[in-house]
Amino acid sequence: MFIVVLGSILGLMHLYVWKRMVKDTTRPGRTRWLLTIVLLAAFALLLGTLVGPRVFGIPEAGWFAWPGYFWFGLIVYLFLTLLVVEPIRLALRGWVKRGQSSEEQAPSVQRRIFLARAGAVAAGAAAVGLVGTGAATALGPPKVLRVPVRLSRLDPTFDGFRIAVVSDIHLGPLLGRAHTERIVRMINETEPDLVAVVGDLVDGTVEELGSAAAPLRDLHSREGSFFVTGNHEYFVEQTAPWLRELERLGLQVLDNENTRIRRGTAAFDLAGINDPAGESRSDPPDFDRALAGVDPAGPTILLAHQPVQVQQAAERGVDLQLSGHTHGGQMWPFHYVVSLAQPALAGLSTVQNTQLYVTRGAGFWGPPVRVGAPPDISVLALQSDRP
């Protein structure tokens, strides 16, 4: 259903781009037909890119996924920039008409084509510039963000305790082993006390992407590495093989459960909740189970892929929730759409008495493009409010 809806939206985008960049810029004839065929072929490539990895497998999809997903990003920004140019184009057409004599008021095909071509060139240049810049951002190294977080119930023994938070790595047809190796190296360089991988690690099966995920075994931290599922972990045929593989690689999967992190007599509880997409696999989030047995006198930190889960966390007195999922919007202006569905887009905020930290993620989904939402690995330094 998701692919059908997305394909329909993309189809309408292609139709609009065809109208403005092909039909309006050419006269009937061979050139228009050739450009129409090229645009139809690009649309077919994009549809194939969306469904191909499931049909042909991840390794075989790489050769068409790169051009397909780049076209995905380009068609989106062509559509948006053409919408921006539209009122300017209409205003210019009206201005030219008003400047003509009464004998010249009949529509001029040449004038319409000239204005359409000028608008198409401007939109094309803007779209290519945005996609090029966004690709450099998406494919470059994530930023390392260092964020102090104060917790009122935290024992001073944990002052300076560092949690490296990474999400939305999205191993798949575009991002593989080298991507994981870079993320692991960057996390290890921060010398964290604990690593939290908060979902959307993979877009494929263990057989297809096990080698790409293998560098996770090299993560180093004093208290270990922990993982909770994201929605994409439930888009594969089976989720359980990935959870077993991650455990084999040394990550502790928090499957609606918690563990206690200790320093001497001081401690805090680290809990993990499944993603809401687990409902489809009879593996839903269970807050009661995830928080069973936590110490009410001490702080609880919850790993939850989606920020929207913070409402239930706040109702249960969780001190801090660590999330991803939003990609920070990934491609402006979709930031505004994501903000309608989630309580926070990125960074640190507060919901009731619960602090929420959302990382923009270290990878991307779909187009290898990030505009206004650079990837990040966040290192949270805990501080106590106690004297």
C-alpha cells in the first residue's frame, strides 16, 4: 500500500514536470516525443528502484538503485522549484501581454515557449544544485554532536557519562559495509561509556546485509552497545534473524526490557521499547514490560525509535528518551510534514517532565540526499542536578 501511494504521488509529480518542462517548452513533433519517452523511462526506473530490491535482492539492485534514487531526489526538487517558478512565469506572461498593442494581443506560441524554457532552465538549475549539495551532505561523514543533558535523579557518580546515540543507518542497496565501518570508527573515537543504536539499521535480510553490518562487532564502550528495533526492521520478511545476528555481533537487544547500569553503588535503568511497526509481527511495544522493575528513586533512560512514543514514556515517569526516525526531515521542506507527525524533529526538548533527544540519523532513506538535515552521531554527556 505504501508503494502504491508513493508511486501515485510520484506519477503526479512526473506529469506536472512533463507539462512544464516538455509540453510547454516544445512544439508537437519528434523532440517532444523523445523527451516524453525519456521522462517515462525515468519514471519506470524509479518504480523499479522502489520494488526492485525486494524482487531481485539487495546485491543485484545496486546498479539501478543509484540512478533511480538520484532521480527520485531530482524529480522532487524539479516539482517543487517549478511550483515556486510558476507565479513568476504567469506574471511575466501577463506583463508581456499588457505591453503589446491591441493588434498583438493574440497568444504568441513563441513567447509562451520562451517563458516556459526560461522557467524550466531556472528550475532545473536550482534542482540540480540542491540535489548535488544534498548528496554531498548525505554521503559525507556524519557530524559528531556533543550534547550535555542534565537529569535531576542522576547520581553525581555518573557526571560526564557519555552515551553515543546513532540511528537510521539504513544499510541497503546504497549503503554497505564501508558506511558501517565509518560509523563504528567515529563512535569509537568519542570513547563512549555506552552506545545506543535506536533502530532502522537495515533495509534487507541477514543473508543480504549481514556482511555490511558485521563491523558493528568492533564497537567499543565501557558498558556495552544496545539496540532497539525501528520500523524498517519490520519491513523485512523476518525480524528475529536480525536480532539474533546483532546479539552475535555483541549488541544487546532491548526487546521491551531493561537493564541496570551501575557504577559502584550508583545506578540508572536503561530500557528499550519496540517500534510500533512491531504490531504487524505480533511484537508490539510494551511499556509495562519494558519498564518493569525499574528503580523509581533513580533515573530511567528509554531507547525508542520513534519520538512519538515519548507521550507514553512521560506518563510512566521516564527521565530521558533517545530516538531517531525523523532523519531531521532529510529533505527540506519535508521537515514541516514530519513535524506534523512527531513531537520533535531533532535535538533536545521536553515533553511534560520527560526529556526527549532526537538524532537526525547517520544514513538516509530513498534519495541519497539531505537538504537542511545533516546526518549526525550524537554524544550525550549526562550531568546530575544533585549537589
